Amino acid sequence: MNTIKTEKKTKLITIPKDVFDYLSVVAKENKISLNRYLESIITDVARQDMLKKSSEIMLHGYKNDPDLTAFTELDGEDYYETE
């Protein structure tokens, strides 16, 4: 079985004590380490941001690329299937 090894980096962050305490409780409730919980939150937020930026780039291309917008001239036209 092949596994993908992900490179990781370490960064020290400072967060308010009340937030730290809350996150510690949530991690414990989910039976995972605080480190693993924070890693999952940060990773999810970063991936959502990357997807949003990628979709904005693709939308720009879709709206402006004549090869991709050629069929929009047919928008609003009735569509009939042939039998």
C-alpha cells in the first residue's frame, strides 16, 4: 500500500487563554489531541480559502474566454430534443 507523506512545519502561535481553554475542551470531547484539533481547523480553513481563490480564477476565465462562452449565445433559446 502506498502512502503519501506530507511535509509539515512547526509554528508557535499565541491565542487568548479563554480560546485556548475552549479549544482544549472541544479537542478532549472529540478524543483527539489539541495539536491535532488545531491542525485540522487551520488546514480546513486554508483549503477552503485555496478553493475559493481557485474558483474565482476559473470563473474569471469562464466568463472571459470565448471558447468557453460560445454557447452562452443560446441562453434563453428553447431547447427541443429530437426523437
